[in-house]
Amino acid sequence: MTVEYVPGLAGVPATRSRIGLIDGQKGKLYYRGHAIESLAATCTFEEVAHLLLKGNLPSQAELDGFVAQLRNHRRLKFRIIDFLKCLPESGHPMDALVASMSSVGMFYPDNMYPDERDQRWGAAMRILTKTPTMVAAWHRIRCGDEPVTPRDDLGHAANFLYMLTDREPDPLAVKVMDVALTLHAEHGMNASTFAARVTGSTLADPYAVVSAAIATLAGPLHGGANEDVLTTLRAIPKGGVRAWAEEQVKHKRKVPGFGHRVYKVKDPRAGVLQKLAGDVFAKLGSTPLYDVAVELEETMEELVGSKGVYPNVDFYSGIVYEKLGIPTDIFTPIFAMARTAGWLSHWLEQLENNRIFRPSQIYEGDRDLEPKAIGER
Ligand code: COA
């Protein structure tokens, strides 16, 4: 059978799934059939994570049990903290997260190679709930501070902000973080989820599965873009948005925060985040970067809107996080904290009906060469 080669596997189905659906033409995103806008407006991240992992929005009793499990597993072994302390403080938080995530599994041999569903569930809970602790701990350590012990009386978003800052989190900041986690939790067969499914299909341990996904997310064409958006907005000369954007488009340079392989209209998550940005600025005061961002969005629509290039989720997330005082290089780790719910859902789904991924290639190299003697090469 000859199969056409499709660069980047664009549009090629890699699996059957019941988890996330994207309608790129209409700008809609659904988690297990629920529109993202409704979930962001009415559910906490914990409810959304339950929906993704278990397949249903939890009843109160189910939610209580789920939240209790998450809170129970938040702490890190002191050796993981010691390990983080040994990494160079100039290292990127995504690299620290890849390293610490892959090491966690060694402490839990019972669910490192899980055959049974409850072992898999145990690993999923640990990974989901320890990721924010690792992100916050690394940030504290590199600043010369001791990591902050997680609190059992706080929700997932509030506890993360508390561990990051060692302060009682502001309710608006908690709301924004909670919604941002929901918006980033799942997105169909993107590069990092594909990496998770490929790694999971080998029956690798789940900590390695998520570690591979985090490493894949770190690239600037994927999750790393939200960091680049802020760097870009800061670099645009005052009053020069149009001239700057025209220059980028003329030279076919990709503007971070714009364009998407699937969405050909504005990313629905960008719309929700833009509204949240409005709430944050109303309370904390606007930022000149927001005005630049809005002008850039309008200009880009004129210049490349006809190619289906519109703001994606990363465009407004960084502006909001910055206003909350979150360091730029923690933006992608926050994305990873959220997407862990999606990766783990795909890992669980993959193992329900597993077949190891083994695509083919079109070989274009030489054949039947004889090795020359070393002096003749
Ligand atoms: N800025 C300016 N032009 C862009 C663009 C961007 N961010 N993204 C795509 N385009 C243009 C391309 O230059 C191309 O134009 P052409 O047809 O005249 O050659 C056209 O739109 C199609 O681009 P293509 O690279 O084929 O799209 P893709 O689906 O392969 O790439 C991304 C999708 C996300 C990789 C790409 O849009 C990108 O690099 N965006 C910036 C990084 C980013 O924000 N990533 C986060 C994604 S959530």
C-alpha cells in the first residue's frame, strides 16, 4: 500500500479519541463534548481535570474524593528537592521540570510500570498534583529561597500561587490562574500529546511519558510561544506596531502568538483570556503591552487574516500572567501543569487499546554502497 507523505502529519489521524475536539473553522474547542467557554465560566480546574481523566463532570461526592486524592499527593520527596537544588540556577524551568518529572517515578516503583487501572490512576494523581509543586519549588530554589510546603486547604490554582510566592493568593489571581489552567488542559492531537501517546504506547513509565510531553511542549513552535510573545511585544518600538508587523510579514517571519495548525479563525481560548485580561486590568491597572497587543492583533488581521492567521491562546496568556507578577519563563511550565491533565487522559486512553506507534518513512538515501577503505574516503 502506498501512502502519501504528509509533512508534519498535518490532518493525518494518529488515533481514535473521545477526549478533545477542535473545530478549527468555527473556532470551537470541546472537552468530552463540553464547550471550553462554558467550562471556563462554570467549573474549577479540578472538575475539568476529572472530566478529562474520568470522562464525566464529577458529582459533589466524586469531586470531594478526587480533590482529597490530589491534596494528599502534593508533597515532594526531599530528595527531589535536593535534586532540584543541584541544577544550575540559570537553567530554564522547563528543563528543570523535564528532569524532575522523570526522576519522580523512581520513588514510586508500585506505579512506575502500571499494569492495573488503579496503579495507573495512582500515577496519574501523583503526576497531576506534583507538577505545580515542582514548578514552584524550582522557582523558589533558583531565587535562593526554600521551597514552600503545599497547603491542603487550598485549591489547585490557589495552592500553586501560594507555593510560588509564599503569600496568601489574591482571589482574582486565583480565578485567572484557575481559568488559564482549564483553557490549557487539553487540545487534541498536538505535538506534545502525540509525544505522550507515542511514549505511552511503548509501555514506558508514566513519569517518562509526561517528561517526554513536557520536553516537546517546550519548543517555541508549541508551548514556548507564550514566552516569545512577551519578548516580542516588549521589543516593538513605541508607536511603530504597523511598520514592525509589515516588516515581519514581508520577510515571512512568524509572529509569536499568531497562527495555528488547526484554527483558521481566532482561537476561542484567546477570546476568554482577553476578557480575563480586561478584569485583571480593571483591578490592577492596564499595561502598555496590552495596548500594543490589541493594535498588533488588528494590524495582523489586516495583513495575514486572509491566510487564516489569528491570535492563538499564547497571545493573551503572557500579558495576563505578567500582570499577576509571574516571571516570563514560568509561563510555559504553567501550560505544562495544565496540559498534564490532557496528556494523562490520552495516556490512559492509549493503554485501553494499545498498539505501539511504528510509522514508516520514505527512504531517499543511497543503496548497496560498499564501504571504502579508510584511506580512500
Ligand atoms: N506570523 C505571520 N505569518 C504567519 C504566522 C505568524 N505567526 N503563522 C503562519 N503565517 C503565515 C505563513 O507565513 C504562511 O504564509 P504563506 O502561505 O504566504 O507562506 C501561512 O501563514 C501558513 O503558515 P504555515 O507555516 O504553513 O502554518 P502552520 O500551520 O504550519 O504553522 C504555527 C502553525 C503555529 C507553527 C505557525 O503559525 C507559527 O509558527 N506561529 C508562531 C508560533 C506560535 O504562536 N505557536 C503557538 C501555537 S499555539
